[in-house]
Amino acid sequence: AAYVYADQAGTLYLEQSRDSSTWRVTATQAVTAGNSYAIQTPIIGRYVRARYVNGATAQGAFDLNTSIIF
């Protein structure tokens, strides 16, 4: 699972990999400025990461948290 707060728009991605080399996107969430979002996906890979891609404007306030729920 991943939680994000961003004061500027962007996209949150959850990605998974079997080998830490080839990554697959397993969930995405468009983020509008000034809002919080949480997404989750079943764990199917050995490695998991969250990635945030900024829009055109630099962030002033940003918070990204992840957790694995078994």
C-alpha cells in the first residue's frame, strides 16, 4: 500500500518485480493538487516500490509512505 500527499499534481505508481531489474506497474493513481490518496495492490513480486511522477510544477509539500500488509 502507498499513501501520498502532494501540493502539486502528479501520478502515484505501485510497481513490483521478480528480479529487481524489470518492474511492472500494478496500480496507479492520478493525484490532484492539495489532496491525499492511498492505493493498494496484492503483492505478487519479490520486490515492491512506490514511485511518484511530478507534474509541471515543483512540489512545496510532499509526503509519501509505504507499507506491506500480510
